[in-house]
Amino acid sequence: MTAKPILWIVIPCYNEQEVLPITAPLFLQKVRDLAAAGLVSEKSRVCFVNDGSRDDTWRLICEFAKADEHFIGISQSRNRGHQAAVLAGLMEARENGVDVTISIDCDGQDDINAMDEMVRKYLAGAEVVYGVRSRRDTDTFFKRFTAEGFYHLMNLLGADIVFNHADYRLISSRVLDSFADYREVNIFLRGMVPLVGYPSDTVAYERHERLAGESHYPLSKMLALAFDGITSLSNKPIRLITGMGMLFSALSFIGVVWAFIGAMLGSTVAGWASTVCIVCLMGGIQLVCLGVIGEYIGKIYMETKARPRYIISERTWAPYERKYHG
Ligand code: UDP
Ligand code: MG
């Protein structure tokens, strides 16, 4: 029999001092249970990624690491956002030769009991296992409506993402190795992981309410994420603009012909209202188009800089040692 896989549960944490003391023991119990059930190695770990929290989160993580060897943690030099934090954790796991990772939020919303099935599906051959929400009963109508609209819009605009899957997923080391070659700085993990390919599977789970603390994803951040996702993954908006431009060109050509015939027949009235309308309309459309094009240019700008996507400033095992000997 081959050795049992080493699992790291990667957990991004940003200002989570209220919820961590509640959920950390649950994660610990889960790793222990998985190891006891013989699904993963005893060397499996719970890896917290502190995303530049301003509260006591990092101190808590360090305390956990001292209290139990199953807990480890890394800290980003400042807040870089959820996606970068998850990426930092995944890449840290990869550099330490971990066989399989599961990323999950730290607030207890995602059902940790789905991990057993994820690992089983991994052992059965899946390289990526997506956690997919079965119901959204615990969400407010507004959150559900906007979140589901988000998935539909994303797919419509060419960003192929798994429906109702957030960032709760299992990824094998093989996929992480390939994923490390995706060098883009605009990271949208949900859209990027499917691009890597490999056999994948899904596990349905129910999402609960946050156990404590508050959400860091208000509507504005959700919209920003959607916009980032679409423009990072697809060129469809640019095509749509081109199509729209052609349509309007055709329409204005008809308008010109119509005006010309009208003038020839001598039935034109000096109507400045219609002129103003057209000017405004065209001005508006052009601004929208310029905005979207600018968005892509901004992306190119950021990509050409190739700045680091995350910076790890501290580690619970040794601040300046990358390698974890556990
Ligand atoms: N998070 C993070 N950096 C941020 C914002 C959030 O690491 O800048 C983490 C947060 O600690 C949590 C996860 O990302 O573990 C999801 O955030 P949250 O629960 O606030 O979002 P929601 O579940 O409401 O969409
Ligand atoms: Mg949450």
C-alpha cells in the first residue's frame, strides 16, 4: 500500500479573532479524525494564512501552533485579499511537498464534514474536488439573488466557473504544480483551477451562517470580484463591444441615408433635440466602451509589472525558514 497522503487544510483569516477560537478546534478535530480513519497521514496539518489582520488573529494563530503540532500558520506582510491569501497557503503547501490541500474559509460557514468525501474522491482518482453548495437557505434573499446572478453572469460572459462553488475545494499536488505556472497577478482561483484541467469531482455540502464575526464580502467587494473574474478570464466583453459598435454603425448608416433622403425631399426640420439625444447616446456608449477597454489595459499594466502576488513575512515554525520540518 502506498503511503497515506499528507493533507494541509489551508484557511485564510482576516480580522477573525472572534471566530478563530471557535472554529480552530473543529479543524483540528477534523484532521485528527481523517488521520484516525486512515484517510490521510498523521503529518497532516491545519495551515492558517493570516492576511494582514489588524486584530489579534496572528497572535491567536501563533498560540494555536504552540499548543498543538497540527496547527501551523503563515502571515502575509499586509492585507492582500482573500484570493491572494488562499494562493499563498496553497503555494506554501506545494513547496513543502504536501500531497493534497483543502482550502476553506475560517468562519465555519462551509461544512467541514464534506472533507471526508473530498478525500475519498481524491483517493478514488479525482485531482480536484469542488465543494458545491446544495442549498442557500441560510442566506438572505438579497445575498442569494446577487450570488446566483453572479454565477450566471460569469458564465454568460465567458468565465467558466463551477456553479455555486466558492473557494472550498480539494487540490492535489499535481494540479498545484501545474497551477504554479499560471503567473498572472489578477487571481481568481475559481476560474483558474478549472483551466488547469485534470479529472475533477464535486461534493455537495450545506453552507451555514457565520459562527461569529462579520462578513468581509459586502456587495461592493462581490461586484469587484465578479468584474475581476470576467475580465481576467475572458475577452468576451471586448467582443461584445465590437459587436455593439458594428450594430450602431449600421444603424447610423441607415440614419444618414434617411436624413439624406429627407433633405433631398426638403422636409427636414431643424430639430436640435434629436441631435442632442444622439450625441448623448453616442457619448455614453463610447465612455462605456473606453471604460471596459481601459480595464483591460489596466490589467495588462499590472501583469507586465509582474509584482509578487503574495509576500509571506512570518511563519509559526521559523520566521525566515521556508521549509517546514513537521
Ligand atoms: N478573507 C481574507 N482576506 C480578506 C477578506 C477575507 O483572508 O481580505 C478571508 C476571511 O477571513 C474568511 C474568508 O476569506 O476566512 C471569506 O471571507 P468572509 O467570510 O468575510 O466572506 P463571505 O463568506 O461572507 O463571502
Ligand atoms: Mg464567510
